[in-house]
Amino acid sequence: MPTLDDQGRPEPPLAADEIATVLGFLDFQRATLAWKCAGLDADGLRATTGASSMTLGGMLKHLAYVEDEWSTYWLHGRDRQPPWDTVDWKADPDWDWHSAADDTPEQLHAIWREAVDRSRSLVAQALTDGGPDRLARRTWSDGRAPSLRWILLHLVEEYARHNGHADLIRESVDGLTGE
């Protein structure tokens, strides 16, 4: 059972193997996003700060897409699932960000939680089917495929970067600060 901090986030293990440590940091970053987006109404999730059009709602939807894209599409080579399967990504590469304004807070939180749950399950499958060295089923145009290790660290990086944005946006909405 992980130790929880004052915001209810699981502390990454201090002394564990590579995968437990990486997954611990990924869960901490996921919990940070959940904390920054908690308790906001639709206006709060649509708020921007500065010159950016980035919103917390867009961030939830974008990170749901990132979870599904890396665990479902790349790692396991499966087709994109709804709602990602109907988007013309070449015509609208930022669809996940701006379409969030049309979703309710409940829908945004649900799509993100469901994507995280799927990702956790698919990562667990890949860990039993090759461990961190297991290569993604899909390859880049040059034939190379990222390892599960690379995908997990990329997810940590993606959350950490956007959680910095979330700090600023949330503070502009209601003054909530922290980390």
C-alpha cells in the first residue's frame, strides 16, 4: 500500500525495482493532474491563462488520448478506440485540446479515468509479455519501435510537463497553488 501525501497522491517508492519506480512516478503524475482538475465546474475547466489557449479540460482530454495512443495503438498495435477513431488527426491535430470545451466536467474526468485504467491494464499485459524491453507492436516510419520502458518514461514526461501548465491554470481559476 503506497504512502499518500497531503493531496492523496501516492508517493513513488523510495527503494524498488525499475518498473515499480517508473510506475510509481507515473501514478504520482496522474494523481497530480487529478488534483489540479478536481472540483472545477465547466467554466473552471475551460479557463485559460496568459496568451495560451490551453485549458484543464483540454489537458484531461489530451492526456486521455496520450494514454490510449501509447498503450493501445502503439504498444499493442490495436486500432484507435472511440472517440479517437473518428478524428481526422491530419486535418485537426489539436482536436483533443479544443473539443474538450464541448464536454461536461463529468465526461472529461470519465474519459481520462477510463483511458488511465485501460493503459494500466495494457501495460501490465506488456510487462508479463516481455517486460520493460518489450517493443511496441507498431513501428515508426523508419522501422524502429519504442520499448515499453521508453513509452512509460515518455508518459511520465508528458504528465510532468503538462502538470506544470496545470499549476498555472488552476491558480488563475481559484487561487489553488501547490508544488
